[in-house]
Amino acid sequence: MVSEQKTADVNFESLLRIFTVPEGPDSTLTQIENSLSNNLNQFLREHIVAEEKPLIEIEKDFSVSQIPEQPEFVSDHTEHLLDTLVAHSVHTSSPSFIGHMTSALPYFLMPLSKIMIALNQNLVKIETSKAFTPLERQVLGMLHRLIYGEKDPFYSQWMHSSEHSLGAFCSGGTIANITALWVARNNALKAQGSFQGVEKEGLFKAILHYGYQGLAVLVSERGHYSLKKAADVLGIGQDGLVPVKTDSNNRLCTEDLKEKIAALKAKNIKPFAVIGVAGTTETGTVDPLADIADICRQEQCHFHVDAAWGGATLMSNKYRPLLSGIELADSVTIDAHKQLYIPMGAGMVLFKNPDAMRSVEHHAQYILRKGSKDLGSHTLEGSRSGMAMLVYASMHIISRPGYELLINQSIEKAQFFANLIKQQDDFELVSEPELCLLTYRYVPHKIKQAMLKANEQQLSDITCLLNELTKHIQKTQRETGLSFVSRTQLNPSQWGRRDSIVFRVVLANPLTSNDILENILAEQRSIAALAGSLLFDLDAIANQIVGK
Amino acid sequence: MVSEQKTADVNFESLLRIFTVPEGPDSTLTQIENSLSNNLNQFLREHIVAEEKPLIEIEKDFSVSQIPEQPEFVSDHTEHLLDTLVAHSVHTSSPSFIGHMTSALPYFLMPLSKIMIALNQNLVKIETSKAFTPLERQVLGMLHRLIYGEKDPFYSQWMHSSEHSLGAFCSGGTIANITALWVARNNALKAQGSFQGVEKEGLFKAILHYGYQGLAVLVSERGHYSLKKAADVLGIGQDGLVPVKTDSNNRLCTEDLKEKIAALKAKNIKPFAVIGVAGTTETGTVDPLADIADICRQEQCHFHVDAAWGGATLMSNKYRPLLSGIELADSVTIDAHKQLYIPMGAGMVLFKNPDAMRSVEHHAQYILRKGSKDLGSHTLEGSRSGMAMLVYASMHIISRPGYELLINQSIEKAQFFANLIKQQDDFELVSEPELCLLTYRYVPHKIKQAMLKANEQQLSDITCLLNELTKHIQKTQRETGLSFVSRTQLNPSQWGRRDSIVFRVVLANPLTSNDILENILAEQRSIAALAGSLLFDLDAIANQIVGK
């Protein structure tokens, strides 16, 4: 408990005290807060990915399944958290942590987060959020304008309209994508004649009513894994998520899209949505959005853009043309907790048409009454925190030109890193960066040359061994804890679409310097140098091909 | 920007600084944080619900749709937030805010939240969360044990098993309920012979394969509004959410449940899940869980308990029998941000069987690989914050007996308030509190007596007028801003199931004193006294019935 007086008992008086505002700067809680801040700052200043301890060992600290029968002092428990949790967490804001989309946060968000936590608003309804509701509507309006560029009168009319919604704030890109496809599905199977719409009668009757054999959503084979979840949840089935081929640059191939749509229609399966990806998770690629939009218009199907990660590029006047065509989308997903540098839990989906979400609108007796401005009548989630205020604050404190600088430097840093990789004898760039994400792998110089002359079988054997090597380097580097790159599996066209494991880096952290990137390659090279038997086997194949 | 030097430009050096740990206790950011803490504390100490300003006026402060082109100083923006946002937010932790389930938070969560925000872990995978993953699994284990009471060997075997899951952490009760029904739906329509399961082939083919005419979920007519959303999203359709009658105590009527199930089966509609509510949102009622469990076992359908709000009662050895039968559920929803006093965004769903979630398991190439312990392979959401650590910390600092005291006092306070209401000449208790939620209304003494003698038409007329009066009192009280009760619409059996608007209070805040409750009644009485024409009309009907 807060009181530091030793007592084995729980009593109601001391419980009441934990709900009472602590008085003054000398209170125990203030002291704990200060020491915690110092400790966290120290943790965040150390350039390590995490203190290394095998997961199985960490699990021992979290193995008790019974809720404690004895209270702990806040100070004791804070120490316990620092030792068992903080020391073994991942330093996602380290400049050498370049493996995932979770990056550094601006420090001003720490004090401002306090407002969100302390006020504990619930955005589902005005009665528990008041000013937070118009604030969230404004943030959605700002993102809508960033994408669609409508003029002032549009936003004056719709932004705060109780009957309309420019989008929905949610916990992340997955819920945003589900929301977009939910809206698209319901609009595709809406009420007609005596049929009351899929939202009322369900998918089985809807498909019978419309006389289809099934539904489909199309997305490039590089689409995010969460879309399979979405197809499953929404009753479409994972088979209904139809993968479209990609070209040698990992972009959706529009010819294949047209063929797949035609084939589905021939089977009387309704393709009700096509998803363009603006920044794929694995290669950072942007699909040809304007061309997809054309096809969707012709086919009268919903065009959704998954810009969860890449959407922030719109902040850059210089690079926003990379996402050209996004303004033609019916809906767009953007995660502010990715390249807008907001803490975890700030997803958004925006709809071009303020009427689109009517197909998922819902009401209740005690909240979300018709005509109310309660945000909850258009969200998949119910109770939600006031995360939107952190997006709002960052938009004001960093401003669009500030975000532009952050975006530009991240894209240009990726170009620098791509060139650096190309200059190495023993690395291979696998996918060029369009935004700030690229993939590459380590290939000993001799193997590189041998691959040019290898036959199919030899290429397959080499790929197998390189895959093992890449995995080994990535794991060892992660476990060493100085830096972190992630890995994934691609099918690069330059090597006959063979399943190839590659390093994947996301260069969003503004503190990641060129030196750090050089060090990461050097570290990977030295880990590879110690990979005895793998190198030996690779060398043997190379010798077969090009001679000793 | 952080630097307080006046500049109209954005430059990269100053941008880098916002990502750099602020040095020492004298930094500008530390000063801002301190002044913010003081200001928030002041706000939280004032006993008002919110500074009153009409929503339409507040919206003017949030009307700009363009992202700013000029950066703001953190200090200036903080002032702006305090003036425009904090001053017009809702004081959900006020002891006189008793209208909703959002209540006060223990103060130790403010400094501890810092750990969560500053470390910005992403719980979707080990690589961005490390120790947070076993911590979250432990929290799920603790809640599982609280509900199901399995023994140590069970938790040693399953809690940290990569192939299993005792549940899922999520943003709130809605996602928890959707997850439970998603699992139930997929298990009911699983692979069989050449059919690959609903998750692969979709709902249409699944229903054809199984030869049903549709699917249904049954829940009492007092079920949470989010279940309609769940039925819609999952493709079952809102019509597939079949309401079961309630008895005079608002509890699900098991006879009607059996009849409804039989009727559905006669139409070849598969009732694949029944939901029991442990603490309805509107009346706080607990359904007869053990009886429902019996019926579900006979019918072989999934038994889900929505204990989003009431589940915390399990912490009380004294009152846990009120939820007897919950241990028979296949799945249970609990929101830690309700009666476990955690900030917004801490929902959970627990599954009795560690294998249950296999039907929604998913994998990807770069994360969630088979055999990994990544939590993301069993969650509907993708990226998620480390909220579980706040539940973990509260479990340790408050401990079970501490939570028991909090739960007991809230239930006993509701009993006190119910008695207080019954003692009044001019108030009527509409639903008895089972947990800490009750409903009531203001009924002038004379009207009370007249109602006993009124005919059907007169009762309807009186109900109409009382509804208007209740609405008027509730709105005026909310706008006055000293206290807040919510309102909803019920169909109390004592007045012929007429649609009746009632006050609804949730007594979770430990600081809500008996005096405050007395004052709330007094305030409502004085607001009523000024409701001129409504009182006049009521009086006129009363005079008709009982004479002057």
C-alpha cells in the first residue's frame, strides 16, 4: 500500500488513501515517481536492446497463478518491476533497434500522457469524455483532410455532425482494417426489398438473397497477416481473401487483379473489396493505388488502402506523391503509433464518404442514443481511452513541417543504407526501399559469384544454406543485444522466386545514425565469420560451381 | 518544440532533441511535468463533474481541419490543453460521479503508467515485449484461476505454453465478447471431412456444409448492446442474437431459454452459444449461471459469461457466491478497467479449455511463427500496449483481500442507498442492487398513491409524464455539474412492463460517502420541485384518481 508503515493487514482506511490525491512534492508517491523517472531515463539511455536472459528464465518470475493474499508497498513493488520487468523489456526506442515499426517516442509525450491516464476519460460517450469527443472528431477530420484534401465547408458540415462520421479511432491497424471491411461488406449486402441487410439477417441469408456463391476480398500476396483474421472474423473465410500476384518490385500486379476478379465473377463469387497496401509490412512497398482505384470504380467494389504504416508519408510534401491515388480510396487505415510517433494503441480508419459508416451504426438505451454525438455509435470497440489527445498534441507541437522532416530523413536514410549495402562485396540488397523499409541478406562474395553460374538445383541448395545463415545471424545479433534487425521470408524474383529468408529493417528512429548502420553490417559480418559448418557447406557448393 | 527559444522554423536538430532523454530535474520538460501534475491534481480535487460549457461551444475550439503548419512550444500547448480540454473534460473520478462504470483510479497507477508509456512495448510479439509477454500470460493465468480455480499443475502446464492460451488481453469488453463468440462460432463450424472449417471457407459454405438454416446466440433481453455488434461483425446477423425473457428481477428466464432453443432447432437454426450476464449494464443483475450451464451442456453449445463489469466480484470471498456457476462457463469476459480500477483499455477474455483458441490461431512469416510464444497468434487485435502490467501491479499492491474490501464496501453502499431510497416518500427503487448498481426514480408522494388505484390508461399517462420528469431531472443535474447519475429505459414488472425511464447509479468509487448519496437525492428533489408544468400535469391525473 502507499503508506510505508509496516502492516500485514489490509484495512479500508489505507485503501481509501490510495484513491486520494497525494499531497505536495514530498509525498511518497511523488518520490517514487521521481526515482522511477530517473531509472527509466537511465534505462532508455543505455544503448542495448535488452538485458539478455533466456525467456524460460524470465518466465520463472511470472509463474505464480494465484492473486497475492498480501499487499505490497508501492515502493517495494516498483523495485520489483524495475528488476523483473523493465530490465528484461525491449528497448524499442534504441537507435540500434531497427527491426520493427515500433520506434522512439518524443519525450514531451511522457508528461502529456499523464493527462490521458489521470483523467481516464471513456470516449464511447460524451457523458464520460465531453471535450475529448470533439477533439477526437477533429483529429479524424485532420487525417481525413490529409488524405482526401476536401475544403473547409466539407469539414464544417461533417466533422462534428451527430449523424455522420469521418472515421473511427481504434486500438490499431487490425481493428481499423476489420472496421473498413465490415463497412464494405455491409454496404455490399445492404437492405433491398424485403431483405433487411446483412447486419440484421446475417451472411448466409444475405448471400442467398443476392444469389452469390460467396464473397471475396483481393489484396496483394504481400498484404498484412491481419487481413486473414479479418476475413475469418467477418465470415468471409480466409479462402475469400484472394492473393494477387506481385511484380518484381513487390507491387500488386493489376493485370493479375483483373484476371482474379474475372475468375471470381465467373464463379459467381462477389469481390466486394480490393485492398491496396501503402507500405507493406515486409518490403515497405506501395501498390499502384490509382490503377487499383480505376479497377474498383469499374467493378463497383470498395477500395480500401492499408496505410497503417506508410500513411504518415502524406505529411511530407516531398514524398506524398509516392502514395498518389490514396485520395481515391473509399477507406484508409493509418496507425499513429507507427510513423506518427505516438504510443501504442492509436489506430484510425478514415472513410471518404461521411455516410459510409451508417451501415455499422448502432444505438442503445442508456448511451449512443440517436442524435447524440457519442463516438461509440460508429466504433467496433466500446470503451476507449483518450489516445486521440496525444495525436492532437503531436500534430500541434511537431506540426506538419516537423513531421515532413522526420519522414524525409527516414526515407533518405533508407536510401543511404541501401547504397551502403550495395557497396559491400558480401551483402545483397533484396528489396529496394520505397519508404524507410528495406530487406537484404549476407551472401559471402564467392557465393554471390557462384550463384550467377549455378544451375537450378545448386541455386536451391545455396538458398537453403543462406536461409540458415541469415536466421543464425539474426538470432545471434538479437541475443547479443547490441542491435536488432528482424527477418522475414520473401520470394525474390531475381532468384527464381525461391523462399528466401532476409533481414528486414525499418529506419524510423530519427536517432539512428549512419555510423550505427555501418556497425550493424560489421556486426553481422563478424557473426557470419564464426558460422563454421554453414560457411563450409556454402564454400563446397561454390567450389563445385566455380572451382577453387 | 521542446526548446523554448523562439523560432518560426522547424529544423532537424531541434526535432532530434525531442527524441532525446531530457537531462536532469531542471529541464524544461521536467518543469512542465511538475506543473502539469499540480494542475491535474487540482482538477481532480475539485468536486465538480465538469466545467459547464455547451458542447457546441466546445466544438469551436476543435474545428480546424488542417494540420498546423507552425510548431508550438510544449509549454504553450500544455496551457492550451489545460484550458480547452482538461477544463472541459469529465471528472470521472469524482465521488459524486456515480452514473457510469468509469470510476476513480488508485494514484499509484499514475507513476506506474509511466513505465508502460515510456517503454512503449508492443505485446503482439516477444521481439518487442520480452518480459511483458510472460507477465501478460501470468495475469491471464491469475484471472483464469480466479474464475476456474484449477490447481498449480494446470497452470504450470498451460500458462506459458506456446501452443496454448488461457485467454486474450484486449482493449475492452466488446472485443473480448467478439473474441469469445468468434472462438465459439469457429468451434461450432469446424473442419469435418472435406470441409476445411468456417475460418477457411467462410460462413456461407459452413452453414451449407452443416445443413443449417442459420446460426443463433441467445442472451437475456438485458444483454449488452455490444453483442448486437458482435453478431453483426461475425456474420450471424443481429436477428441471430435472440433475446431471452427476464423475470421480475431482470434475470434470464431459463424456461424461456429452453423454449427459444427448441424453437430455433425446429427451424434448423443452430444455437451455438448462450451468454449469461454477470452484472448487466443497466440493472447490475446476475443471470442464473449454473442453470444456464446445465442447459448448455445438454444442448452442447458454448456457454459464455459476460462478466465485463461484475467479474471483479470474484475477488470477494464474501460475495463471490453471487456469481456461482461462472466456473462452468467455456469463456468469460472481464474488464479490468471497470471494477478492478485500472485505466481505460484493459479487457480480457478467459477460456476454460487451453485448447479452445486454436480455432482462431494465426501465423505469419516475420512474427507469430509456429512454436513462438508471441501473444499475437491468439488475439483479435495486432499491436497492443503493455496494459497488463498495470493489472499485475494492482494485483500485487492492492492484493486480493484489498480488492475484497473494495468490492464489499461497494455492494454494501448500494444496499445502504437502496434502503435510503425506500425510506423516501417521493422516490421509488426500480431495481434492487445485487452488486453495486441500482435504478430508481423520483415519484411525488401523491402520484405514488394514485398509481396504486390507477387504471391502465392512467398508468400509461403517468409513466409518460414520469419519464419526462426523470429525463429533466437527470439532464439538469448533469448540467449543474455537482453530481452525475445516468439514465436508462427499463420495463419494470411492477408497472406492467411499461417503458420507464429511470436513474441508474454505479457505486464503485470508494470515496462516495453516504452524505454524498443523501445530497444527490436532495438535489434531485429540488430540481423536481421546479419542474412546473410536468408536476402540474401529474398532479391533475392524481386528482382525477384519488381526488384533491
